[in-house]
Amino acid sequence: MGHARGNKRQGGGQGGFGGAEVDDVANDWDYSYDVKPKKPRQNCVLIIDDDPSQLGMLQLMVERAGYKVITADSAEQALQLAEERPFNVIVADYKMPNMSGFDFVKALRRMDAEWNTQEVPVIVLTACGEDLEFSALEKGADMFCEKFRAESLLVKQIRFLLEM
């Protein structure tokens, strides 16, 4: 059960707690046993790309916009990171070995992590000339961005998703 820490005082009087101890700091309860946090306190973006040069460029671009960035070079590594900590937005490359960006989104949405992975916005990136936008949205992504437009569009998309 959750427990209170800090200075205690006696409750009482009408509408009081009938002499029970009451915590001075209402937000100091430990709810971790049954409540999953939805978002981290600081805006943190997870970027996944198997190409180290693309990953570095995307990281620099998003950090320059003022966001904390964590990177992963595979979808499997990203799923492990997503189990360990919450992210505000995830940017995933579409074409990666072993697991595509679409498969990553599907696995993320099914994950039972310490935080609510079903609600984290995901942007799928691609260098492919194929028309994948509808497929990305259909597979559970929130937005889609072609890599050649990332420099002008990606940070705007991240900002938009964070303001929702």
C-alpha cells in the first residue's frame, strides 16, 4: 500500500480524519504499485536509426532545438530502453535490419512497461521514395517524415506532438 512520509499532524474536527495521522505533503505518497507514469518530467526524445551518421545528425538537430535525446541503433535496443524509462516522443527509422519501424511501433504498443507506452507519440522516418505515410499511420505511428525533409520538418513535428 502507499505510505506517507514527512511531518505528520493529527486530523480532526468536522470533515477531518478523526484523529488519524495526515501527511503535510499531499504529493509525497508512493503510488508506484498501481499507477504508470504517462510522461517523463523533462522532454526526452528517443531516436532510432541503424545508420550512425543519420543517427548523429538527427540527434544534433533535435538537441539544438532544446530537447534531451537518447539514441538507439536498433529497434531491439529501443524496446529495451522503452522498458526502462519513459519518453515524450519516439522517432524511428522505417528501414532497419531485423525489425522495421512499423514492427517496432507494433511491439511498443503491446509492451507492458513501467510507463504507458501505448500513448507515446511515434514519428516514423524513411529515406525510401515509396509512399509509406498511410501505412505508417495505419500501423500505429502518429506522424511520418521523409528523411530529406527532416531538417525542416522533424523538430516542428516533435514540438507539435509535445504540445498536444
